[in-house]
Amino acid sequence: MADISQQLQEQVLQARAGGEKLNIVGGGTKAFIGREPSADAGTLNVGEHTGIVDYHPVELVMTVRAGTPLSDIEAALAEQGQALHFEPPHFGPESTIGGTLACNLSGPGRPWAGSVRDQVLGIRLLNGKGEHLRFGGEVMKNVAGYDVSRLQAGALGTLGLITEISLKVMPGPAASLTLVQDMAIDEVLHYMNSRAAEPKPITAACWVDGKVYLRLSGAKTAVEATAEKWSGDVMEKGEAFWRSVQDMQHEFFADKGEPLWRFSVGSTAANPAIEGKWFIDWAGSQRWFRGAAELGDMEPLARAAGGQVSLFRGGDRSGEVMHSQPNALKTIQRRVKASFDPDGIFNPGRLYSWL
């Protein structure tokens, strides 16, 4: 455990005074997300800013420094029978909570348990002026007019350096099992959405390689009763399967030289008509595609399905990798960036080339 916030603040002030840029690095496991880091920027390393600042199991609240490894947080919660319900992916043992929030990463239970963005109560943030500020939670109101804590989700560090995060935590389920059965891709979207609409303890639903997987979690009686009513075989190693999905260690995600695309779309929308390999998660609202393609060709497919697409991993990352934004939204994003980081110090061009 170490509080290095003062050193981080001094580095930001020095960078501002010297007209330098800074690439924010934590555990280094998410460097593949977003555009390529600027080669002309220095490194602002938050990986040593670690430790659990406060934890109240009865109140279901934990405050941690941004560089704290996810594994440390989950170990402390497990001792109290609690967990992070947004199931953050571990891309390695060094994966941190700060990077998870900055990249807005959540696991297979997202539609039912909420995202990391939904679980954040408050943060501490170093802005581009070197000011160390508190926002959200029980600390202070967002007097700047922004929900600053949640605004960091998916910003890829472009709005400032997150130094501390307060989170909601939840009790772990009393029982859990997974049902699996064969199903064609053209049938599975209707099936998963129908199951998700029932008042049953479903907490994850995905499809890959011709099989649909449903996870049931909660009270033992409710889980067992639902399993008896629904079709499908009980999977022997269901927990290991969902862990592989959460950490993107499933065979589908293995790096085979093909770009990995992420579609965030309407759960009932027809699957985009493009030839390649698919992994359907979140009961249809998150769909992964493996294959060579151009962002400009993928965006119309995403819009037709009511959502957006991004180049998640691999491919050419020197160009744009996020879904393009309309001019009005670009203007808002530039203004928000200027409010928090007027000199453009943090992660230049990491999210978009124009930000």
C-alpha cells in the first residue's frame, strides 16, 4: 500500500509548466485499448498508488486508490462474502481498478448487475491544472455541472488522472449454475431475450460456437426451481466458463492475428450480415466479431442495429478505432476536455485523434 498522490501531482504540475504531454499507465494490461499512445508524451505511472483506503462491509462501500490490483480488491471482498457485481475483466494480475473505470469495462452480468459506471459513488481526480479534486459520493456535490465520477467511465484518461475511487459492493450469490444447449445463431437472440424477460434469477446469457449459455444465480431454491423448468443441461464447470468470458480468456478471444470488433447494439436487433466469427454476450446487447474490416464499413451495420462499434483489439490503431461522433457531440466533448485539461496534457489522441 502506498499513497503517491503528491508525487503524481508534482509531475502533472511540472508537465504543465514545461508544455509536456503525459500518457497515463497503471498495470499496463489495457494498453491495447484505444488508439496508440502518443510517442511524444512522457509516462505518468499510477501503478504504485495502491491500497484500500476504507471499507465498510455493512454499508457495502469500499474506497480504493486507482492503482490497486483488482485481485487485491476481490480478495478483501471475498473474506466478507462480497464481490464487485460488474465483474471486471482481468487482462493480467496487474489489472487495476483505475484502468477498469477509465476503459468502462464490465463482465457478463452487465445487463442485470449494472456496469462499473453504475457502481461508482465518487472519485478523487488530478485535473490538467494539477488540482487534486473530490467529486461525488458522500463527499461533495458535482457543482461543476457534470457527473464527474461517471464521466470518467470510458474517457480513457483523457479528462484527468483518477487517484481514488469509491464503489458500491454487493453480497455474493448463495447459489449459481449454468445451463447450456445447442442453438443456431438465428434463433438465439429471441431465446435469450425471452428468458431475460422472465422474473427468474438469470445473471448472464451468451452464445458462441453454436451453444447458448445461461447463468442462474441467487437464492438456492430459486436457482434450482428455474433450472428444472428451463431447458438445457447443467454445465459441470460453469463457473470456470464464465470466468473465461469475464477475463476474455475464452478460445474465441485468443489472438490469432484477426482484429476484434465490439458491437454495442439493441439486444433484439438482427445480427449484422457480415461473414466471420461471432460471440454474442449480454443477452444480445454486446456482440464480438473477429475478422478483417474497415471502421467505415462497420459503422453502418452498427447503426442499423441501433448502436455503435469499435475496434477493440488488433488492426490498425494509428487511425480512429472508436465509432465516429456527430459534430455537435464533438463540440461538447472538446469543451468538457478543455474544462478538465485545458492544456491537453493527458493521453493526447488516445480516445480520438481530435481530442
